[in-house]
Amino acid sequence: EVQLVQSGAEVKKPGESLKISCKGSGYSFIDYWIGWVRRTPGKGLEWMGIIYPADSDTKYSPSFEGQVTISADKSIATAYLQWNSLKASDTATYYCARHRLGLGIDYWGPGTLVTVSS
Amino acid sequence: DIQMTQSPSSVSASVGDRVTITCRASQGISSWLAWYQQKPGKAPKTLIFQASSLQSGVPSRFSGSGSGTEFTLTISSLQPEDFATYFCQQSDSLPYTFGQGTKLEIK
């Protein structure tokens, strides 16, 4: 059974750094792109980017490039989403999602709520 | 970026009704379109991929159609568990953009 297990909710202050994680199991982690999707009440779902764990090839949405870093450690089947300096506007739920290029997302993680507030 | 526009933004319907949601792409995307369902506080769930292919385990009352720039998601007979928000997403070219969502509410 394919599973994506995400790290727990975070509460941070503006300017702080953060790295959240997503561990895949039940499939060959290196054979599928895995990415991140942001969910906010005002903007719905926003696609942030994807990474291919086999070679760390990464594609970002222009809206998020330079704002976050997507990485993966194939030795522990885990993908990451990282911020160097959080803003209040980063408050959202972040989902990791397994992608099949051209076919969209087939599996979703449960989500990680990130709250950024002074 | 390819813009995805869903209509309507919200719809009220009753159990047993047939409901259709439309998604339009700003340029042709062949059949590279997926549909997702999201309930409050839950992760999205994949319903349809490649415009009309049903994801494993999804009830057959859900169906998708279309190609090019216009697509539809149809629920043939609404069940109580279908009241949720539905999103389309194109996977033709990066970034893989979503529609703004359609909220399906109980009448």
C-alpha cells in the first residue's frame, strides 16, 4: 500500500526557518516524482514543484522558485520542503503528493499545517 | 502558465441529483487533466486522471470527459459523502496548475 507520511504541524515566527518532511513507503521511492501543493482558504490548491528522487532533478512553479527549496534523500525515501525565512503569508497546509508525469497526482500525504505568526 | 477556470464556483444540489462541473484550460492540454475531491480538514483525493480514467477505488458514479480546452466532471447520482470541493489540474506542461475549485453543497 502506497503511503506518504508527513511531519507534524508547526508554529513559527516570521523570519524563522523551517523544513517539513514526507516519507514514502509501499512503492519504489526513486521511480516517481514527488512534489508539494499548498492549500489556503483564499487561493485553493497551488502547485509548488516536484523532485525526482533518483537524480534530484527539481522543477519549481515560478510562483515559488526562490521562495522555497525542495529536496529529497533517497536513502530514507523522504522528500522535504524548506523555507529560509518564513512570512505570515506562508501560513497554509502543505501536502506532499506522488506524481506521474502527464497523469497528475495519484497519492497524497495527509498534510502539514504551517502557521507563521508573531 | 496555463490558466484553469472552473465553473460554477459553487453549486447546491440534492442527494440523487446529477451534477456536472466544467473546467476550461487557457490553451490546449490534450487529455492531460485530473480531477480531485477535497473534504474539509482532509487531504485531496484523486478521482479521475487523463481526463476520463477512473482512479482505482473511485465509485463509477464519477466520470470525466473532454479534451483540448474543455472538460467536465459528472456525478451521476449524488450521495451524501460527495458534498465536497472539487478541483481540476492540468498536467500537460509545468507548472501543473489547478482550477480555483467548485464547492458542492447540499440543497
